[in-house]
Amino acid sequence: MFDTVSYVPRGEGWVPFRDERVSAIRLRITDRDSFQPVWMTLVLLTEIQRLHPRQFRVTNEGMTQMLGSRWAREAFDRGVSPDSIRDRWQAELDDWRPVRDKYRLY
């Protein structure tokens, strides 16, 4: 579940927008067994990028690591839909399963 909130960041060290009121999104996990954090993050960031293309940039490699591959990051940067990225993830997973199963101990 998503809620909109506003708050004033505070704290020690580097705190972006310290002492300024900012708008944010609060995420509440209502079913942790079905929650897919990488998928949710991809969809959310894609929508933010679509709505704010000039203001929004992902400039670090953390997202590449989260997405699990360079091709997925490049697809995101090009504006490929999250559904298309998920379809390729699924195809790669389907190809990997028979290989993986040969080495599973249990």
C-alpha cells in the first residue's frame, strides 16, 4: 500500500533536504509473502522517471546490482516497460532452472 506523506528530514551527517519540508511516498507491506521488492522498485522508479524525466536520474550502480544485470539497467534507462523487463527475467529464469536443478542438493 502506498501513502503520500510530507516530513522534514533531520539527523546527523549528510541528510538531503535537511530542515526542508519534502513530499514522499510511504510504502506499507500488507502481505510479505507476495511482496516482490525488486519488481515494485522497478515499477515505481519507471513511473517516477516517466513523470519527471528532467529531474529524475539514477546515477549509481546500486540499481544495476538490484536489477541483477547490465541489460536490465540499460533497458530501464532507455524507458523499456517494466513488463518487458520482467518477461525477459522470466525467460532467463526458465532457461536457468534445468541447469540449476542438476546441482541442487535438496
